[in-house]
Amino acid sequence: MLVCHCNRVCDRTVRQCIREGAESADQVALRCRAGSTCGGCRPLVEQLIRLEQREARIEPELEATGT
């Protein structure tokens, strides 16, 4: 899914930036330019950050329980 139309950045790229350590919309913008032009996609970038952070917290719990 295209997240940033101005810079043609898809959700996979944004998610990868987050997995590699980006913790804010500004950090994502520095890494892949999503949200760095008009800012219209920043709410979606922030939502993806929250989702990725939530998933990162859930995965270790699943591994600990063996599911």
C-alpha cells in the first residue's frame, strides 16, 4: 500500500525503517522520506509506528509460550 504519495513510499518500506530503529515520524522521514514533503501521510506513518511497536512487544510473548 502506498503510504506517501509525494515520495512514493510504500508501507513495507516504512515498516522496515521502524524495524531498523525509527521511533518517530521524523526518524522515518529521515530514513525513507515518507512524510517529509506535504505531511499528509504523517498520521498513517505514526499509526504504522504504533502497530509495529505493538507487534514487537507481542512476538517475544508468543515465543515464550511456544505458540
